[in-house]
Amino acid sequence: MSMNTQQTPMDDPEAVKNVQRLERFLDESPRSNYTFDSERDSDESTVCRRVSDGGLSCVKLRLNSKQMFEQMQKFGYFCALPLDPSRTELECKKF
């Protein structure tokens, strides 16, 4: 019987801080659409949203893409790949 030794975000104090940073970032503009991306096998992800001047507001977090996806779902966002196959980020919208 194998044991899963991978930590979940709530097992790791650093991940908890990053989840809290994500929540604060989302709370600043809860109805915005968000994108997030990370390099393959990276333990960091960048989440962004468009701001009123057309630019981006982003935050880099020490959460891997799986953790980021799970947290976005917990905060009430639906995330999916864009229709354009050349783009690799996930797009997230509040549901």
C-alpha cells in the first residue's frame, strides 16, 4: 500500500500564506476574469486580471498549477483552457 506524501496547501504554512494572498487578490475584483499559468513541474504560478487602463495586474504565488486550480474552484471560479490551442494559461470566471 503506497502512501501519498504530497502536501496539500493546508499542510504547508507557506502554502497557506499564498492561498491567503490569492484570496486577497481575488477579493479586490471578484467579478474580473482571471488567467493563471505556470511552467511545467513548477511550484509557482502567476495569476492575472485586466485592469481599467487595459494593462494587467498579476501576482506570483508559490502554488503549483494543480493547487492553483483547486483553490480557484474553492473560491467559486470555473477554469478552462482557452479555445486557442497555442495558449497554455487557464482562464477563470466567477460562477
